[in-house]
Amino acid sequence: MEKEMIMSLLTKKGTLSLSEVCHIIHCKESNLIVSLGQLINENKVRVLEQGGKFLVESKSLLTEIYY
């Protein structure tokens, strides 16, 4: 379920920090990391480092997610 929530959030909001994702979907960081690992393995998201923060963004287009 968290994977779907993460993908929906990234589709709506774009690139977010890991802490922002945790805060918005109300999950533990450890659970987020597991879900992100699965999404990375499925080639759906990428994690970037910028200014000492880790950011996550969707690699999928809106049409790929919903159609």
C-alpha cells in the first residue's frame, strides 16, 4: 500500500525529500526505505542527493501510472 501512496504523491507533488514523503503519508522512515527499494528495483523512482538531503522522484509519466 505504501508503494501506491508514494507513487500517487510523487505524481501529484513532484520531487520531494524523504522526510516530506514520510510526513505526508505518515510512515516510519524504515518502512519508506523498504518501499523505495522496491520501487527503485521496479524502475519507477530514483533517489537523488542534493545539498545533503535525499530527494525522491518518479521516473514514470502520468500516463504510465494510470493507463
